Amino acid sequence: MVATQDITAGLGPPMTARASGSISVRFGICPDGLHRDCVVDGDTFWLGDQKIRIADIDTPELSPPRCEAEKIKGEAAKIRLLDLLNDGEFSLVAGDRDEDRYGRKLRRVVRDGQSIGEILISEGLARRWDGARHHWCD
């Protein structure tokens, strides 16, 4: 069963959590050091002090990339995720597992009934998550 879960309680401004579970935050690219409301890569971001891994996709690795092609596509996925997150309110939807082995919250990111992960897949910047990472090198 899939349920919308609000993980925004207690995170404070500049986040807005609405009764519908919608989240509106202005994200940036994560700098070195403190991470808050920022994008790490094409499938990972910080919401307040919580690290979120988009559960339904896999994007090219940036830390470290295995080749130049993976680096280029990974940077494009990161910038596109930033744009998508900043494009308006979204909801986080929990699935079967709450967290991955790294302590990241596993969530689908949904806006107006559409998965942001599916948008990245349709644009060639992500793949459906099949339980394993695959390289993006030619």
C-alpha cells in the first residue's frame, strides 16, 4: 500500500507544508558542508535536515562518475531535478520501505498526480529503479 507521508513537521521556514501534504520549498544545489533544501544529484535531495532518495528511479552517479558520459548526464539530471522541484508544490509518497541502507528516506515525488521520476525517465535522464545500479557509460 502506498501512502502520502508528511516528513516536514518541525522543519520550520522557509518550507510550507499544506494540509493536503503539498510541499513548497526553494531548492538550490548542495554546497560542501551544511545541506538543507538542496539537490545532491538527479535522484537525491535534502528537504530540511532530511535526506530524500527518489524511490522509483536511478540516475547517473556523480560521486564519482564512472566516465565522462555519466558525469555529463548526471549533471543534467541534477539540474533538471532542481528545476522540477522548484516548479511548484509537490508531495512525497512513501512506499514499502521507509529508508534505504544509508538512512535516506525513500519517497516518490509527485506533482498533480504525476511522478517527477517518470518525467526524468521520459527525458532520458533516469531509469526505473530495478534494485541495482547500472553504469551510464557508453
